[in-house]
Amino acid sequence: MTQSLTILRPDDWHLHLRDGAMLAGIAPESARHFARAIIMPNLVPPVVTGAQAQAYRERICAVTGPAFTPLMTLYLTETTDPDDVVAAHQSGIISAVKLYPAGATTNSASGVRDFNKVRAVLEAMAEAGIPLLCHGEVTDPEIDIFDREAVFIDRVLDPIRRATPKLRVVMEHITTANAVAYVQDATDSLAATITTHHLVINRNHLLVGGIRPHYYCLPVAKRETHRRALVDAATSGDRRFFLGTDSAPHADDAKESACGCAGCFTAPNTLSILAHVFENAGKLDQLEGFVSQNGPDFYRMPQNDRTITLEKSATPVSYPAKIGTGAGPVTVFDPGFPLYWRVVD
Ligand code: DOR
Ligand code: ZN
């Protein structure tokens, strides 16, 4: 008998949709399965004002139509105006503010170098209940790339949270057991998103037997013990962990290069992969919490009332290896194992 699973429609609490021809090519892949998504502001130039967020939202909606709701964010810079942030939030244009340490990842050059310069914005956000979404990696060249998340917790995140205890924070795309433990030990003003790809790959997948550019992302995948800690957290039922795919498309020629870009494009097959991961952990009953309930609860938004149904087939399901866009083909994340679950409705 075919196994099927109907759950509340999922949301993606961390998504890159880009702009122009790339946006037009890849946004339908998220809109097909997800009701809402938190949209990252790291365009070139970045989305730094409420007016820019509103214009970007309109460009997204023109592609996806009304069934998909983009939840906009502002890119925090050292010159961000606290009043603009609060006004954009009060008028419903933005749902959160994104912190990129300068130089941490793709298009992060305008990010924050001196955290003292954003104190006033963070205070205003704490008062207004606006979540701060952290790319949690230090950029100190002395710090090894595999340690950058753990050091960020000690050097940046913990001091910010101590100085501004009311601030609601999401540590984005966590990759370490250190981050899992930090969230578990914190109050419920702190939550974390976990990506699909970090539940599946460790650093061996990236580097053993040849370098795999489509597995390169930031934060970079860590060793297997960390991947297991992420699976345990995601499937635990702890409401502070929820899905943020960090699906981050780059055209293939930008990935398959001597200096390839960071980002895994998981939008088309994320739900198939997650059903597989949760089933393998014996926790299929926790999938709905992770993809559809914990996120809106943290963001103080209603859960979706529409549903989605997944079905498990006896033979592997197919998905496109690449999505063609006007900005070039984009390779879809290959989990490295066959998938049996697919979204049917
Ligand atoms: O792998 C990543 N890609 N990590 C990020 O933080 C940014 C993203 C992108 O924009 O390509
Ligand atoms: Zn991201």
C-alpha cells in the first residue's frame, strides 16, 4: 500500500531568491511547495531600506503569484537607521533584519565590522520585537573556517544576547553541535534554522574523492558528529529548531570554477529529502513540527491552514538534475541517495 503523509503546508525560514532572470527561473521551485519564505536581502546592492524591501517583494510576487508570501528582511549595515527598521516592521513590509559579519559570505561586503555601531538598531529591534537573523560565522582570518561558527557564538552572539536580553534572535543555518547546545541551553528568545543539505552532507562529501562544488556552502559542512547533532536537533520535537533551507542558487559556471561560489540549491527536492531523513531517524511524526509549525510559532505568525501531501513510492522518484534559467542552468542538490517521497498535492 502506498504510504502517504499530509501535513500543514511548510514555510522556508531562510531562502535566497536573487533577482532578475535568476529570480524568474528559480522562485517557482519554492512557491510550488512552500506557503511563505523569509527572503534574504543579500542582493547586489543589498536590500537596506524599507522602500527597497517593498520593491523587491513586488518583483518576487510578480513571478510567484498570490499563493506564495515572501517575508522580507533588511540587510543590517553600520549605518542602518533604527527608525527606518521599526517603521518598515510596523507597516508590515519586513519581518526581520539580517546580520552578516562583513566578508562572511556571498555579497556580505556591506555587513557589520564593528558591532558597537549597530547597538542602537539592536536596542530598537528588541523593543519592537523584530527578530535578528544571524549569519553566525566570524571573519577573523586567524580563525580556521571549520571553527568560525563556534567562535562566533563566544565572541559575537553571546555578548549581543547578554547586552540585549530582550532581542529575539535566530541563529541561521547552524552546522555544529556547539550551536545546537547553545540554543538548547538558552531561553526561548533564541531559535535556530537548519538547512536540508546540512542534515545530509558532512565535509567528507565535499572533499573526498574530488572536490564537489555543488556541496560547497557557507557555513561549510562540518564533520559527521556535527551532522548527527543537527539531525537529532531537527527531529527532536524541540520547537526552537525549524527549517530554513538556505537554498542559494548560483549558475553552474559560477560554482564549477577555480573560485566557486558558496550555496546549495535545494528548493526543488527539499521536502523529498527531509521526509527521507526524518523517516530514517524514525521520526516522520516530527516532520510537520520542523517544517510547518515551529517556524511560525517563533515568528509569532499563524500556522498555514492549507496542507501538503507526500507519498512514498516503491521505486525512486525523479527530479530535474538542473533548472534552466535566463541566467544559466542551476544544478539541483543531489543528496547522494535515491529519494522515494514526493509531493503529490
Ligand atoms: O552558502 C551560502 N550561500 N551561504 C550564505 O550564507 C549565502 C549564500 C548565497 O547567497 O549564495
Ligand atoms: Zn543564506
